Amino acid sequence: MNCRTILATAVSATAILASLPALAQSAAERAVEAAKQYAGTEITIVWEAGLQALDPLNFSGPKWKELTGIDVKVIEVPTAEMFTKILQEHRAGTGAYDALNVIPSWMADLARAGALEPLDPYVDKYGYRDELQTIAPVYRDNQMLVGDTIYGFPDDGDVFVFYYRTDVLGDPEIQAAFKEAKGYDLPVPPTDWQQFYDVSCFITEHTGGKPYGAGLFRDPPYAQQMFQERFRVAGGKFFDPETMQATVNSEAGVGVFQSMLEENKCMPPGVETWGFVENLAAFLQGDTAMTISWPPYGRWAAGYGL
């Protein structure tokens, strides 16, 4: 996930695409056929520890072994440690990792450090460029490229989604009390951060925290993703383009941080340590009325896929 956050697969070893069967086959079928010559070998891939790693451990890894005879060894690394460990391994030159599953915003730094293999020669040699055009541009252009060079393939089209409990925000008694207290109709759902703050704090106070108005990611590896989004919307820039001095402490940055700290006061105790799992558990247990996360929350809240 992860940290899901938004992830792209950055492949550093692509020899499995060694031959090209009939062009009538799909890219997946051609890859499987080419990879069969390496049956009995092992590929090592770095993946975000926790729920995200369940995919290669329980599904895609075993499926690849079934189709090709190649074992997939998954190295789980906590989100906060992934970037550092990948660079450390690259600089040490151990060759411990064959492929990486990374957050797309890391790709530029990893590519410029020489940690990633450019994939354009393989894409052209084995006839995949047209097929890659079928990927939605927002993911193809942002999660595959550094400059004009392909360094990875998107394996997850993640977006942040706002979730809220209709039984709480739609409660007539809560709505009436909110309008009396705030002077405007309770928005269902809130459409800006001021409304979110008003609704969250009102629900927490009105219900005595049963439920709390909201819960959000606040553990640093996750909170920084939420900060980045709000910082950009507020007009913030990470660097001065003339001097390249960091400008996170600009008026926009300070304002976003202050707002996040104020919001914490209306959330459950200990929210400062919440990552994906803690936030998910609180929402599914009915402890929070609103949250923001990735798409799985929706289907899990509906009892699908648990």
C-alpha cells in the first residue's frame, strides 16, 4: 500500500523476457513463455511490509511459480525504511534485490543514483510499447517515467478516497444540533478542510467520542503523504526554484501543519501513531465517523474481501 501509499514496480532485472513467442499473445502470455527457461531459479523482490506484501506472498508470487517454475522471494521492509535500505543495498553492490516495489515519488532519486535499470530497450525489443499505452495516462506518465525513460510499471492505481458514515452524518438529531451550533447545514460530506474540521470536532464533542468525528493517518510515513497533498493544494512549493532552498516552512506549510495539529484534538487518543492498519481498524469498528484512505477501505467496510 502504502503504503500504499501510490506504488510502482521498478524492475532492475528483466532477463526473464528473453524470447518473443507469437505476437498474437498478450504481454503477460509472452512473459510467461519467455520466463519458463529460467524454471528452478529464484527472483528476489522488495515489498512494503504488512498487508501489501500479502499479494506477492499469497497470490502473485505463487501464481508466477505455478506458471513459470520460478520462485519469488519476498523481502518485506517497513515503509519508513524502504528508500534507505534500497539505496544502501545499491551502494554496497551486493546484488541482493532483483526487483523493487516502490512509491513512485522515489523513482527519480533511485534512477539518478543508478539503482534502476532503464527498461525502454526491453519494451521496444519485445514489442510492449503499444500495450503500455492502454494504461491510464495519470499512472503511465507519472509512475513509469523519469524524464522520458521508463524505469518501472505501475501495479496499483491508488487514489485517496474520503469515507464517511451515513448513519452519523445523516442523523437528523446531529444535523439539527450542528446547524444550531455552527449556523450552517451539516455538509454530507464535507467538501473542504474547514468543513471537515467543523464536522469532526462537533461530532466528537456531541457524542462524547462515540464515535469520534474522524481519524486520519498521522504516523510520519503516512502523514507525509497527506501533508504533501494539502500543501500543494494550499499553493505550497517544496523548493525555491532559483535557490533550491527548502520552503516547506512557508506560510502554506506552517498553515497545513497547524491545521493537522488542531484536527488531532478531535480524533481518538494516540492518533499521532496511526498508520494504515490502525486507521482501518478504528473505522471498521465504528470508532470514527470519517476518514481518508485508499480504495480497499470501501469494500472492507461493506464486508467484501475481508
